[in-house]
Amino acid sequence: MKVCELKEKFGFAELNIEDGQREINGVYCGDLLSWVMGRAKESNAWITIMSNVNVLAVASLSDVACVILSEGVLLDDEVLKTAQSKGINVLSSPYPTYETAVMLSKA
Amino acid sequence: MVTVRYMDKLIKFEFDVDGTDFTSAGQASVNVKKHLRQLGLSPEVIRRVSIAMYEGEINMVIHAKGGKAEVNVYEDRVEIILRDTGPGIKDINLAMQEGYSTATDNVRSLGFGAGMGLPNMKRYTDNMEIESVLGEGTTIKMTVNLN
């Protein structure tokens, strides 16, 4: 599944899309950043409720396909600007983390 | 940042890690990632180097008010050296255990302080050496092999 399909299929909001054609190869859920760094795999979709700027560094360094903020969490303007400058795909799901992950697993 | 090239065999990057601004932590790692990509190293090597370095950077910001990072690229390996003049690590074996952390609640609220920093650095590198003296600082040297 491609990042650009998340909006159409599930109604997730696209906060910043740099590479919509990026393929998602799995899902990782977690809010502890170091844990995510150690466990998330390249090209995973990472679901979290954390929305601070460090999330973007972790997303960039662990090379996930996209960050999906669950529970309708959005990015502050400053963090959004950083996402744009770093070219990181970020979406927001209105659903809790578990439900968001289940939706992706069934896709 | 300083970039030095020695006879095409070694490229060296040096960074000051700013210990006063937690939100800018990761700048050095992101920079290194960009440079390693330009050098054409494999995505897996780049991922391992940048994750290990980021964890080190975060540790320096959390515990040591910053420090210096040096990355040396050899033909067969990438070497990362992180130096700080922080309080030092009291018990390195304990600090290496997953889940052990001395980070503050404020740091935890940002999603760090899970006690995964040093274990991740070890997991993502082929070799890691820690030298730490209480009250003087810590130096960590990590190596990622290219082959």
C-alpha cells in the first residue's frame, strides 16, 4: 500500500506529504522514541500520539514511510514547518492507535 | 561542521552538539545521514550509523549539556566518536540494561528516557566502547562495518 492511498481509503488527513508514492511494508505503533528507533523497520508506517519535533528526527533517521498521528492529533505550526523542510510524510488519523493499526492491517 | 578529506581514504565530519536546546537534538545525525547518502553508502549502513549517533546525541543533550561528535568514514567502516564533559556514567553495566534510565520526567514526557539509548547504540553498531570518568565526562566510540 502506498502512503497516498491512506487519505482516500481511511480518511486520514494529510498534514505533509513529500513522497506519496512511498510503499508501506508494515506498521509499528509506539510513543517512546528510543524504543521506536530500535524497533520500527524501514518503510513502516509509524503510528503514535507524540507530535513534538523529535518525532520527525526519529522518523527521518529510522526511515519510516510515514508518521500517522492517532486520536486526531495534529502538528503545531513550527513542527509542521520542520516536517516540510525535512520532507517527512505525516498524516493524522481520527481513530485511536489500535483501530488505526487494524485498519492498515486489513488493507 | 568541518569536513576533511585525506587522500580519498578517510572523510571526517565534526559537530558540536548543542546541549541547551532539546528540540534541535538530532541535527548532527541528520547531517551525517545526508553526507553518507551522498557518499553512496548502503541504506542499511546509513540507518545504523544515524540511529546510533542520534541516540548518542540525545544522551549528550539529556545528561551532559552537549558535547562533540566526530564521524570518520574509512574504506571498510564508519567510526563514530562522541565526547562530552558531563557527569559520567556511574555504573556502565547498569546503564547498558534495557529500561534503565536516569532521565527526568520532563525528558520522558518528550518520549525519551525509556532506557533504550545505550542498548540501541550497541544493537546498531558492530563494536562499541565506553570510557567514562565520574565528574569528568564520557567518550563513546562506535564502529559500523561496511562489509
